[in-house]
Amino acid sequence: EEDTTVFEEMDYTITGIEPGSGITESARNTLDTYDNLDGWELQESSTGGMMVELQQAIENEEPIIITGWQPHYIFEIYDLKILEDPKEGFGAAENIHTMTRTGLAEDMPDATAILDNFAWETEDMQQIVLDAQDVPFEEAAQTWYDENQDLVSEWTDGVPESDGQEIDLISMPWDTERASAHVMSLTLENHGFDVNVTSVDPSVLFQALAIGEADATVTPWLPMTHGAFMEEYGDDLVDLGPNLPGAKSGLVVPAYMDIDSIEDIPA
Ligand code: PBE
């Protein structure tokens, strides 16, 4: 028999993040998908607010369920588990994709070639977001960039240098996306491009690409997290495919909690 008191302590509330995030959509989808979550609510807040609540819960060894994602430095500093999700409310594993506006390949073939070559791993991104807890983000990205010139040169080898062509990258306001946008920005800048980076909510990002207001992004999570935006805007932009395989979203709990699956959460 499940001890439900710890769940009463949480007020049957899942601690979420920004309403405009893809993971909030996936969490709503998950609440609809599992019968045992019928009485549960998703409390939208901000990533910063969620982090504070997680930290406080862990300090007091209290129960908490958050919407979480990987790569993220919380998996390095806390002992956490992503709950199994047999009904794939959050989808299976996600890939992070590179996309451009329609026509960029014709207008800027060299920049598009570099964007298309861009590929790295979870550990790379994780190293930057973790390092950025102690030093400014620019410095964390620069350090990774300097230490990984072999990989960076695989993206730029054989591509002619630009003489200052402008390119507008568009990103999202989370650490993971800040890391990838910084690395792509450094890569293009060092190849002679004049790079501008803007950070906006996912819905604005997809719109900007679709109408050609922005040139490229290295940030969307597919097929699930930003899948609804892809359905709406996918025909009006170019998806160059994954740049980082195996990202993950889900419900996340501290390891001291006695549940392993979303199905273990009591109704
Ligand atoms: N995230 C991080 C974002 C994308 C990357 C999973 C919080 C989201 O839109 O949900």
C-alpha cells in the first residue's frame, strides 16, 4: 500500500517552469495521458523559481516533483532521477536540431555549411552549463571552445572565411540554449562572420524563422518538446537535422523519493 502522505505534502502539485516553454506543453500532455495524475496540477513558474524550490526541498529532504530536462547541471549537483514514462507523455528521447530560414542556403552557403556541420554531445553542453555556475557564460563557452578546437575545425574545415557577412542567430532563454548559441556564435565569428544573437520564447523563435526575421537557430528540441511549433511553422523553415542527440525531458524527483515511474505517483 502506497504511503500517500508525502504526496499530500506536495499538495498534488508538480513544480513547473515558464508557461511558454515546450516542456510545459509536454507536462500538460502527460497529466492528460496518465489516469493517476487526474487530480494533479502543474504549477507554472519560472526556471529560476523551480530551481529555488528544488534546492529548498533537497535541503529539507522534502518531496518534490519538477519538470526537468537533460542536459542540465542539476544532474551534476543533485542526486536526481527522471521518472520512467511508459506512456511517453514527454516523448521518447529528443534531439536538438539546427534550423534556418528558407533561402539561407542560397544567400549564405558558407554559414549554412557550418551550421549544417555543427554536431556535439550532451557532455559538451553539460560542461558549459556546469562551468557557467562559477564563471560568466561567455567565459564558460570560450573555455569549451578553446579546449575543443579539433571538433570545431570539423565544422569549419574547407569552408571559405567570410569578410564580415552579418548573420542573425535566434535562441531561447535557457542555459542549454545559451551554451549552444554561444558556441555557434564563437565558431562563426572566428570564421569572419558578424554574428548577432537574440533570445526569445520558442513560439517567437519559430515565427521569426518562418517569416525570415532571423537566419538560423541551433536550439529546437524535437520531436516532442517543440513539436507543436514544428507542425505550425515547419513548412516555412529548413530543418538541417539534429546537432545534439539524446536530450531528455520528464518529471524529475530527488533520488530519496520512493518512486521510479510516473505510474507510481498516487492518484
Ligand atoms: N527546455 C530547455 C526548453 C527547451 C530547452 C526543455 C526547458 C523548453 O522549451 O521546454
